[in-house]
Amino acid sequence: MKTNIACLTVLIAMLSGGATGTALAAPLPSTPDQTVPVSQYVTQVNADKSITFRLFAPHAKHVAVVTGAAADSFVSHDMTKDENGVWSWKSEIQKPNLYEYYFDVDGFRSVDTGSRFQKPQRQVNTSLILVPGSILDDRAVPHGDLLTITYHSKALTAERRVYVWTPPGYDGKEEPLPVLYFYHGFGDTGLSAIDQGRLPQIMDNLLAEGKIKPMLVVVPDTETDIAQAIAENYPPKERRKTFYPLNAKAADRELMEDIIPMIDTRFSVRKDAAGRALAGLSQGGYQALVSVMNHHESFGWLATFSGVTTTTVPDEGVTARLNQPEAVNKQLHNFTVVVGENDSVTGKDIAGLKSELEKQGIRFDYKEYPGLNHEMDVWRPAYAEFVQKLFK
């Protein structure tokens, strides 16, 4: 018995990091030379708008930076390592834009650990870098406020969050403003529309140029995370069959029962259909389509940017409404449909929707972005064009 107690004592000491456990401790990662400025081992945009990608990984055998926004457009660039263990690769001069990238470290996909600017995702695996000089910049113009509102959703029995952009100087005392509700895409979070979509910057800049009407922009979370529809529980090939319909119905309930009533109560906004717009990208485009067509009395504007549609994910309410073309034309002041020419994710969906709208004689604005896939280079400019049409 005494022998057993002694062995147990030694084992506990080893597991707790005692002197006898030193041999089990894993070595800590290397750190950069403390005499070297951080700027020499992190990614940066150069004066000529090229980008130097850097990663400190002295023990890695092979590192590459992968650029591009979709699997069909990914390009891997081998990096070289210097004597300080910093891997680097310099790009050509880039156009002003917000770019996505990640590192391939000995076969492991890694974000840029030297950057705070990560793509807002449910499973973060991509970094972002801004090359200045476009509508995506923080310009010296009047800025709206970005509010974060946490609330209890009765429809979902959960604590939820929305982001609300209000125009510069908004105090709720003037004439009630119209509202645009915007849904993000699959795999991302509500912050995707804010940080990667750059909605606040786009709205600030367009409003300063007099190109849009003052409005509120409300960004809910497209994913409801109800027990029956948690995204991570579905293999990619099964999402359209079960996940999308279940999640869309739940998100629709949340929008109509929780979010819109909350916005109507907390802000001075219009409550008529002509004063509400609904838009979304990818999965969010499906959400917008479902809610607008099932609640035609509540919305007067609709946009789907590369959205999933009833071509692959049926919805009885949408189908029934599309069979009433005169009513839809009377309801919607604008119906925008957008897709990238090479979209391999929802190209079939948009093609099917386009065909159905044409067959029914439903009016819509259609734009195909040449050479682009399922990506933000479609959705950001499409959003900027859509908001310029609203509430006029």
C-alpha cells in the first residue's frame, strides 16, 4: 500500500509540473529576436501598394502564402526563410481592395499570427489585409455609429446579437428613417458584414458623396444555432437538404418576431413596407428571399447576392409568391439579383432563379460580374450599387 501511495505521489508531481515532471514538459515555441522591430517580421502593405507577406516560423520546413478568395482562385506562393527564421514573399503591386490570404505551414492552414485582422468566421482560418485607395477606406468624412445590441430572442429562446449602423448625427428625433436588413453568408459571423464587407465604410463614404439616402442598416446573425440546425453538425453535401430549410425558418421567425419589433421600438424608423429592405449574400441571400416572399406585406425591396435559391432548396412560400407575378411587381420597388460569372457554389441557384423570374414576368435587375466566383469582390460592389437604389 505504501508503495502504491509513493508511486501516485510521483505521478501527481510529474503531471503538475514539479521537478520530477520536467522531462515531460514540451518545449515552448521560439520567439523573435527582441532587438528586432516587429515590423520586420509581420505582413505589411508597401508604399507602392505591393504586399510583403511575412511569418516567423524558424522550425518550419516549408511555408507558402495562399492568396485568393475562393478555392477556384487560390494561388500558393512559396516563401523563403532568412537567417532570423522569418519567411517572406512579396507580391506585385495590388489594386486598392481588401484581400484574403492564409499560410500553409508544412501542410497546416494557418491565419497570419502577426496580424489582428482576421476574417470573421465560425472557424477562423483566413486573414485579411487592406490596400488603401477605395470606397472601403476609413475616409475623413462624417461617420455613422456602429451599435452592438444584445437581446433575448423569444423565437429562438436564446441570447442573440445584431449590429446596427446609424447615419452621422442620428439622434432619432428627426423624420423616421428607412431600414435595410442585411444577412451574411454561410460559415461567417455577423461581423463579416462589418469587418470584411466594410458596410460602415461603404455607407459613410456613399452618404458623404450624396449617393444614398440616410437609412439604418441592421445586420443579424444568419445562423440561428437552434438544436436542429447547428451548421457544424451537417456534412457540406447535406446542408441544402436539411440545414438550410430548418435554419431559414428559424431565422425568419426571429426576424419577424424579435428583430423588427425591437428595431421599431428602439429607433425612430419607418414601419411601412416601402421603408424596409432585405438583402443578403450566399446563404443570407436565401434568407432574404424566404422572408421577403413569405412576408410580402413587410418589405418593399429585395436583393440576393450569389444567393442560394429554391432551385436547390425548395420553400413553399417562395414558390407560391413567385406564381403571383403581378403582386410581386407591385410589392417590390427593386429586386436585385447578382452573381459572379464563374460562381461554382450558387451559380446554378441564381441561374434557376433568373429563369423563373423571366418566365413569370417578374421585374428584376440582374448583374453578372465577369471572371469572378463566389467572393467579396462580387458582394461589396453589388451592395454599394444596391443601396444607391434604395428608398428613392
